[in-house]
Amino acid sequence: MIPSLKILPGDEIEIKRKDGKEIVIGPGLRKDNQNSIVSMKCGVLKKKENFFWLESHQKRYIPARNEYVIGIAVSKSAETIKVDIGSSEYASLSFLAFENATKRNKPNVEIGDLLYCRVLTGNKDMEPELVCIDANGKSNGLGVLKDGFMFKVDLELARRLLAGSNQLLRQLSKHVPPFEITIGLNGRIWIKTNSCKQTVFLVEAINQYAAIADLETENFIKNLLKKDNLLE
């Protein structure tokens, strides 16, 4: 299988199982009634081990199971929170979908709070459902994001930054003061730093990186540091 294969909507994709591992499909792909894998949009076929998805220049996020996203709490009832994750409709997050949460011990979530969540169900015929726990029932960084600054990027850039081979954030962390960052596959990034100047520097660096090839990452960072006196 060629990782950079270009796909059109409706194309049937033949993916062979390797080492007996079950094939997992992500955004842009679905199984039809014959259990064949079919594309739902134009894009480039990508893979990571046994996980396959289509990467495209779409602007609106389409929820997919087990993806991690940053949402905004827009309303709440006694049992659930409605969360804006940038999709066509709000997602639902139960107050019990947090680590150690019970009916008597619910997490303190206010309208307007930023939430780092995992997509539990992402189906075109159903309301997206979120949780703030991993597969083992632990938070592991999921939940309310306190303070910091949130901004939006292209969905493609968010996936690039989360790819294991991408060096931008690793290289930046060697040259700037410590910072916290959370990246959602819905194109939202949350950053927490010790100064407004550092926040502006990192936001501009990430936005500019959208036009930079991965192989040029090191030179890109060198040029950024020459132009900026962040470390002085």
C-alpha cells in the first residue's frame, strides 16, 4: 500500500491485513454493506501501523471515533454538557464521563470552559458523544483546560503536528522557555506559557509552519529565532 495514494469519493480501497492485526479506519473512510472500505471524500490515503485515514483540505471537522479534540462548553443540563467541537452539530458530554465522577461528585464545568476530550461515537446519523477518560478510565490530561490561549489552524496542520515524525514542537522546546500545548484533531490548539510574548511567538510560529515542508523544519526554526528576540 502506497501511503500517499490519491483517492476520490466512492473509490473502493483494498487494504490487506498485516501480521493478523485488525484494520482500523479513520476520517474519510467507511465500510459498506459488503464490508468493503470505501472513501467518502477526496484526499490522500495515510497510514500509521494498522490505522488508515484520508487527509484532505476540509474546513469543517467530521468527528471520528477515538480522536482527541478541543471543545467549548456551550450549555449544560443536570446530566450532560453540550460541547462545540467545530462539527456540524454540538457534541454531548456526560458529567459521568470524567475520571472518578459520580452522580454526587460531578466535575465543575462552566459554560465557556475549554475541554480536551476523546470522541466516543462519531457517526453521520448520530450526535457525537465525548468522554474525558481514556480506554482505561483514566483522565491522562483530558478534561478542563485551565487558563492558556486557544487558537485555530487547518485540520491538515493539526494532524501534521501530531504525527510522530514531525519535529517542530520538539525543536522549539529546545530553544524557548517551557510551555504546555494541547492539539485537537479538530484544528484547535491550546497553549499555556509564562508570558504573552512567548504565546504570540508560538502561535505565529505554528501558523507560519503550515506553508513549510517537514524537511525544512530545522531551517525554519533557525530563521524564526534570528528574527525574534524572545530569548534575549
